[in-house]
Amino acid sequence: MNTEEKTWGTELNPGGLSHDKKHNRRRRILIIIGVLLIVIISEFFRSNLYISVEEIDYLNKDIPKAFNNVKIVQISDYHNHGGSYDDRLIDKIKQESPDYIFITGDIADSIKTDIDKANSFLQRISAVAECYLVWGNHDHRLAAEDLNKMRSCCKKYGITVLENEFTTLTREGQSILLVGSDAAPDTGKGPELMRTLPSGEKFVMWLHHFPEDFEKIVTESEKRGSKVDLLFCGHAHGGLIGVPFVGGLYAPGQGMFPKYTSGRYNIDDSTMLVSRGVGNSGWSLRWANSFHLVVCTLKSGQT
Ligand SMILES: [Fe+2]
């Protein structure tokens, strides 16, 4: 009886089933849109709050034995973040128990400048490990007075600032050359640094804000009889928007679909590690691209 009623109902009103179909299709579309919105919004919050840690073992037979298993935490593009975020960031850095902290530029932000936040962060990380720093484009765009305040803070808390110069890291009588530049090899004070680079060093690490200068640093240092074994950079902010299966969308200095945004890159025997940064510049935000601490452990390959 019920079957007959249903059959009659369908035959008498064929549009009734079509209406149900339309309703169901609309419901499915709304569910899909809802799920997509939830994914997009949660990924937005994850990218702008979560700090991911990338552990990288870097093996090179030229690393002196005394530096075997030495751990370096790289911090880049902090952009005077501040607030309770700093506690989480510093806790993550402390958990790694680094031997050295390398800071590769943009500690301060030149759009939403807050030197007190930048200096407070510098003071706090200086207590965690020996720190070495180069400036980024945002730091250089600050008023001279503000940049000098950060220089003074670094001096006060024992952070070594490398302004187109080099220093030596020493452990148990063995040493590594550490170069720090804020100018490309062919601009500003870059050529002067290249001229003064010592040649014949066994192992050379380098701090530089701009990853797009990788090729130039490799070729120009080779011309001077020097080299770069391990280069640390930032600046690209991971390409801001992560494009699935492609990488970052845009980076200053590299344009659309940038080549160097995150992790490890090689040219011949030179390696570059790029941090996606631990802050955002100005009002910019990121998506599918979380904050990024690079933790590099040196492996000398010698027993
Ligand atoms: Fe930056």
C-alpha cells in the first residue's frame, strides 16, 4: 500500500523528486563550502600562531672534530613580534639547548616599529646561548637612532653583530670562520668584505639576510680564494602564501613563485638553509606557511 502511494505520488508530481534532488545538491554544496572555510580559517590561524621546528643534520668532513654535534638555532625575521608569543618562542629555543644562536636579520619591523620589543627579545635570547647577528632590510630602514639602540643592546648583552665582517668560533682550540653580511657581494660594503676575506679556511659559515644572493656569494667568495660551506638566510617569509605542490607564492627580491623560501638548498659544495621566519612584517599575514625555527646540528663525519 505504501509503495503504491509513493509510486502514485511520484507520477502525479514528478517535479517533487526533482525539488528534493535540488535541495540535496544545495545542502552538499553548503557542506563543502563550510568544510573548505573551516580548513582555510584553521590553516590561517595555524600559520600565524604555530612555530614549527625543522631539525637539519649538516654533514661535512671539513667541520673540525670539536664542532661535531654542535647545535645551532637560527632565528630570522622576528619583526618585533612581542607579547606572550615571545614566551612560546623562547621556550622552543631553550628546549633545543643550542650551542649557538644565529640571527639572520629583521629583528625589528620598519612599518610597525617597536624597538623596546626587539631589544627585550634580544636580551632574553642572549641568556640562552652565544648569539651572532646580521641586520635585514627592515633593520636598515629604521631611523638611525633606533638601529643604534639595537646595536647598543647587542653590545650590552654580548650579541656579536657582524656588519660585513667576519669572526672566528673556537672550541677546544679548533675554529670555524663565521662571516656576516648585510650587503650583497657586489653592492655597498659587499665588495670590501669580499676583498678582505681570508683564503684557505677549512670550514666557513655565513650569515646573510637575503637568500636570492646565494649564487653571488658562492661565486664571488670562490673568486677570492675563499668559500661558503654553510649559509644561513631568511627574508622570504616562506613565500607568504603556501601554494600546494608548488611552494611559496611571493617573496621580496625573488618575485612570484620564489626559488628559495624554506629549508635546504645546494650549489656544488655550498649549502644554504633558509628560515621562513618567526614573525610577520607590517600588516602582512601568512597562509599554509607556519613560523619556522631552523635547528642545524653540525656533523663532522670524523670519529
Ligand atoms: Fe623579514
